[in-house]
Amino acid sequence: MDLGELNYETKALSNFLSSKLKSDVALRGNELVGAENLSVKELERLVNKFVYHQNLMDKYWVGLNKGIVQINRFENVEKKEKLRKTHTQDSQASWKTSRIYLIALWMIMLTVSLSLIVAFITFFQGSSGRRLTSLDWGGYVVVSNNNKPQPVVVGVSGSWTVPEVSVSQTDTFSTAWIGIGGYVDQTLIQTGTRHDSINGSAEYSAWFELLPNYLATIKNMSISQGDKIVASINLVDKIKNEWTVEIVDETNGQRFKQNFVYSSSRLSAEWIIEKPTINGSLSSLADFGSITFTDSKVTMDTKVGTITDFPFSQFTIYNRQNTALVTVSSLFSNGASFTINYSK
């Protein structure tokens, strides 16, 4: 990877990557040592996450250039310094002739214009609509603020139809879920459906999970391909950290609803298709065809809105060979629906 003009944060980046990868990572000059098995796309996602964590979104942006992850410095950071020097030099100038005055005035106007352009680019970079990659998540995530998310998420809901899984010779897995947390922290409360191909047969189930606990299958619900699912997670008691998790199969009328005491970061809300981790290893993604999330809503404090009402990021699943495993559509005009397609 190319660290570019990253100055004082290189050690922090190394520590961050080490904690995320659960292995030692060292930075030697512009070379990253200790992440040889990590795909470029996943490295880009983690470095983006670091920049996000360190509140450096106004200084740096991360991109890919010919298979190399690059940390780039926004031009406006340099322009501000140049502008400061220009003002100092101008104050020392004698302004002897009107010609010099006009040239200086023109330069100031040009600098201001460029600063406004750069400011717009910086604002757009930090606003809604970022695209990120992941080894396991595909879908959308919302936060209160891209640069400094606040613990204000108190509810999330969404609907989808259980997809039909193509049976494969090897075991493959996929899950669809809504959740709170897990994007910029280690807490995550979620509920959804599984659609797997196991031992040559398609298997479907409903489940919930409160990290770090393992996924719990909801045994009193019978899920089938084509069933309409409606799910929600809501904070019902802030003092006790009490949440209500509910998932309903509207096709057969079965439902699960239970309260849990759980300490959530409340920093993000998600609507995700996931390639899950099975027995400690990242599984193979099942061919689920396509799935459409609808009625995707989130509550932040007292404000209820759709995905487009808050800063959001779109995630696409890539494998370690940098091949996209799914395609994620843009949000529909209602701001609450989108489709994820399995990439054959």
C-alpha cells in the first residue's frame, strides 16, 4: 500500500490493522508487512475504517490505483497552507503600481474560487452515498454522522422475501438481516433469515444474534422460500439497555418476539446480505439469486427516516481474489428499498 502523505498516524494505522486482523502488522516505509493474505479490496475497506475512526475524513481519502491501496491527502489541506503564505507575502508587498494590485487581486479571487471547489469536493466525499467493499457484507449501513457517529440509533426495521437457494455440491451459506451496531464497533444486535445449501439440500431458518454470543436459531418458526419477512429491533428502556427483537413470517403467521438486555454502541443501523463465518472460518456464499429489502427504516433519537434520510454507505461483497460476489443496486426512489443480486 502507498501511505502517501500520511504523517503522524502510521503507528496508529499499524495498531488498528493488527487489532482487526488479530495478527501482527508492521509498516516499513510505504510497505505493509503482515497482511499478505488480505485482499486489496478488504485492505482498502479497513484503511477507510481507520481514517473514519481517527476523524481524518477531512484530511485524507483512500482509493485504489492499479491494485495498490493509496492514502491521498485532500488538496484543500495544501491550499490552505499556500493561501496562508500568500496572505503573508501580500501583507509585506509594497503594492507600488495598480498593475501589481490587479494581479494580486486576480490571484486572490482564483485562490478563493479553487478553495470553494475543493470545499465542495470535500463535502461530497463526507456526505451520504459512500461505496465500500467487504469480505462478508453486502447492503446498506447508516450512521448519524460520517465523521463522528453518535450513539443515537434506537430502532431499525425492514422487510424481504426469503430467496430460493440453488443447491450446490459443496455446502454454501447466506443470511439476510437487519441490525444495530457492528459497523464501527464490536457490538451488534441483529435478526434475520438463513438460506443455505447443506448436504445437497436447501435449508431455511430464522435467527437472532447478540455479539459476542453465537447465532441462535428460532426453532418455533418454520421458514420457506418465498415467505414474506418483517423484522424490527427497538430500544424500549434506555436505562436498562432493554431491546425488543421481533421477526414475523407474514406468509404463515409465525412470529418471534423477545426482550433482551444488551449494551449496544447504537452507532449504526444495517440491512445486509452476509456471507457468514461458520466454525471460525468465512464460508462460501450460497447462490440466493436476488433479494430485495423494502420498508427499510431507522430511528435516531426521535427522528424516524429511510436510508436516504441519513448518511449511508453501500457495501459490496468481494472475495480475496477481488471478484465481486454480489451486486448492490442504488436505492429506489422511496429511499427505503434496494436489491442485491448474486453474481454468478
